[in-house]
Amino acid sequence: MKQPFELKYIKRYLLLYVAVIIAVVLFYVVNSHHNPIEVVEKKRFSTQKSVHPYGDITDENRSESPFRLLETGY
């Protein structure tokens, strides 16, 4: 049976490990070079009350609905 901890086998494992690390680093460099990071603007939402398309809703209509709506619409 071969000894897995002989010097030549350790060198092979280390070379394989270094080759994988180099391949990952090269892939990262090439990928980041061809796909630059884009800066995206943050969306700002209005905090003003929205106008209901059918006019102002009265309290009578609100009491009929079992659901309570938000004060502002985003």
C-alpha cells in the first residue's frame, strides 16, 4: 500500500490546491472586469395622500367594509 503522506503525494495535493485557488482568482478578475458594478438609484416614494378616483370616501362607506385601508397609498 502506498503511503499517502510521502513527500511526492503532499506536493501533488498542494499543487492541486494552489491551481484551484489560482483558477478561482482568475475567474473573479475576468468576471469583474467584463461585468462592472452598476450604481442603482434608490427609489423614493411619495408620502402624500392619494386622491380617490371616485371622490372623497365618507364614513358611512367605511363602516360597511370589514377591511380597514391604509391612510396613504404607496
